[in-house]
Amino acid sequence: MHALVVLYLHLLLSSTQLVITVTAMVTASPSSAAQNYFIGFDLGTSGARISVIEKASSSSDDTTSRGYNEVHSDATSYFESYDNPNSWTDAIHKLLTNTPQPLRSNTKSICVSGTSASCLLVNPIGGKVDGGNYRKAKMYDYDITHLREGINPAASVEAANWIDKYAPANHATRASTSALSKLLHYHAYQRIQPSSEVFAHQSEYVATTIFQSNPKQCGAGNTSNRRVYTSDWHNALKLGYDVQELKYPNWLLELLEEVGISSNVLPQVVEPGKVIGTLSSSIVERYGFREDAVLVGGTTDSNAAFIAAVAAGGGKPKYGVAVTSLGSTLAMKMLSRTFVEDSKRGVYSHRFPVFGQNGGGENEDADSSSSSSSSTEEAWLVGGASNVGCAVLRQEQFSNEELLELSQENHIDVSTNSPYEYYPLTKMGERFPIADGTKQPLLEPKPESRADYLKGILQGIANVERMGFEVLGELGASPSFPEDVWTAGGGAKNNAWLKMRERLLRESFDSDAIQVRRAENAEASFGAAFLAASGFD
């Protein structure tokens, strides 16, 4: 019997246009060999997305460089605020419910990516999150130096002093938005109780809560009911995990001991894509997953976008390839031979995994402190994330239709510079290319022409990207500037912006070889799905 092909239409509202995506789902007949599927989830700033991929046959034309087809994708907005953990889990359940059953029942592995340094404290016995005002999730842009109503300023000072005493110079944890800063801020305000609170990043909280947690068993005791949260190299970087030595460093353990935080509060750490364990019986029963389906180590949203763009771009990732994600905010990554970091500029390096070689076997359990790479040559994702981005376009009330119209060549001349030197933040505070919690938005003067205003904003964001790559070169990235820049996110759909950014980068680095292109598949969920598949080649 022939396979039954079912077509699904998804209407996705991007930052520049309405996109209609047609995805094909193949349901195998009973006589057909079962196909393995790999699921990736991404938790973004406004909602969540799912990608389901399969290994392509040699005759398929719709393949990535690794031979995978995306057979299903979907997106949903958060039901409540973006810092509400219930919003994250509800969104994932909605996406799973809308995923065709034949895909779920043949899923081999699952991976979850989330926003960098978004974190919370969780009760490991049953996974409850304290709903108190000062135990709310602290998201990627939560700055401990910003005073909020009812916040004791002494807590911010105390947390910053602890960081200043122990964290190495220019370390990523020194940023006031780092995960370690947030952990210490929680503790400074109200001391953490290791018996009832552990630390988790957004992605591992969702991964553990949904995919590896069974209902709490009465009378089973705390040990049986305790949930173990497993992080990854990428999420754990800003918590202080040493991605060069692959362990929590001594300075971090000494810091925690002095302030009174048990090291048991910290999550386990594995390589992105490494098998953590099988899915819980409750999630298998609820959604019809196969019993040997596994959960693998996750990543951050910007790293997942990098993986997606490079995987779909063709060929083995090479040094000098970069990915810029133009979503609500701007994130930049470049593959470098060298490790660089400078917290004062918001620059850090992620260890780049070796796909297909170190994913681990299906029965491997997560090590409590580290995992090793089989790579004989180091590669690092160097970069940072700025608070500028497409969110400012919504703030300034540019509709999709207006963006499409004004981005035409007859409205915007991308071969010339705008006279307006904007720094288009939506609110105070910047992370990269300089970490400055007091950085103010600059969107004045405002011209009468909406086209001139849009050009100035787009150029302002492009200038932040240009400055970001300049900073990476100054700090010792190798090569010192990007050769290929793949673009992800809603901003990638704006052709005028691509041309403007290419011109500015070529002028800045005096190289006509630099190319700025739209990634074939730039969705972080696709990158997460690729990670899910990486250990099963």
C-alpha cells in the first residue's frame, strides 16, 4: 500500500508578513517500515514552536545538508505572560495535542530550547513553583540592578558583591542579567532552602516537567518523588559552568558555600543532544509516544537558531560562518577557532558540539557533573545578544502591511546611510555589544516620513550587529570577522534589510566577500529537532 499524505496549512504571523506554510505529514501503511521522527521545541519570547523532522531518503529533493526533512511545524502564543511557567507548559501541551498521532507514536527523541538565562526556582518534590512575587521566573532580560516596586535594593547590592568577589574577570556570569546573578538575587532576597528549592533554566524546567515527570506518588517518600533537572553546556554557561573543563568550577562552589547555597541546588549538565533518559510513563500514555523514546540535552534559542540555519545552509559548518537572529531581540553567533569572553561587552563563547559523534547511546544516563566531547578540534560559538530588535517596530506601531510597503526600493534606498543615529531599544538596558543596564533608547528626532523613520530604525539595529562583530574581532575571535552571515527570525524576510546589513558589514571590514543571506530554515525549533536527531545517525 502507498503511504497516505496529509497536508496541513499553518498561518504564521511574522514580523514582516503573513506566511502560509504547507507541511506534509506521511502516515505509513501497516506494511511499511516505521519511520523515526525527531521533535524539537523552542520557547521564544512570545510563544512556542514545534518542528518534527525525519531522515530523508536518498531520492528526496527536500533535504538539509544532514539529510532531514521537516514534516510538521506549528506555533502557538503563550496563554498568559511570558514569565509564567504555566504559559510554557500549556503551550507545549497544545503543540503536542495538535501534532498528528502517527508522528508522536514514531518519535525517537525530543529536545527543548529556551531563552538564554531565563530561570526559576522549583520544588524538586513534585515540581511546584512558588507563586510568590519574589520567586517568579526571572527571564532573559531580567536585570538584577533594575529596581522594581517592592524590591529591596540591598538584595541587588548583595548579589552583585558576591559576584564581584568570586567571578573571574570578564566572565559571562558578571553580567547583571546572567543566570548566576539571578540565582544569587533570589538568595539575597529570601534564602534558598535546598530541601524545597532547586534551580532550573526555562528549557530544562519544561523538558523535565513535561517529558520526565510522573505524578507525585503518595507515601513513596521524597527520594522517589524528587525530580532531577538536567541542563546543558549552552544554558549552564551563564550559571558559571566551565565549558572548557566541563565541570562546575571551584570558584563557583566556594561562592555558593560562603553564601549558604548547597551545590545540590545546581542542575546536572550534559552535552547538547546527549541522551538524558527515556520519557516518563505518564507522557508516553497521554500522547502515545513509543516506550523507548528519549529526551536529550537542550540548548538556548539563539544557539538552536544557529544550528538550524547552518544545517539548512549546506555543507559542514566552517569557521567564520555566522548567524544573526532578528526576532524581538537581536542575537549573533559566529563559529570561531578561539574561545573569547568579556562580560563588560556581553560577549561569551559556547562550546560547539560534534553532531552524530557524541550524542550517546539510548541507555546512557546523564553524568552528574560533565560529559566529554569526542572532537579533536575545538570550535566555539562566540557572540552575544542585544536588546534591540524587531520588538521596537511593534512599539512604534509599524503594521505588517506597512513594513512590506515601506521596505520596497522605491521607499528605502539601502545604498545610502540614514542621517538618524538611533539606538532602537524598547526600554532601558543593553546586554551586547556593551553590557549597560542604564543604556537608554534613542529614537529621536523622529522624521515626518514613516519610510525615513523605518530606514533609521533598521539601520540602527544593523549598526548594533556591525558593532557586535567588530567587538568579537577585537577580543580575538578567529577569523576576526564573518564571511557568511545567515539570517534567522522574522527580520530575515525583509530583503531591503539584508542588503543594508551586507553593505554596512562590507564597508566596516573592507571585504566584498561577506555575504548576508536568508537562512533556508531559521527556526530554533528546527535546530532543536536537529539536536534531537544528532545522536542517531
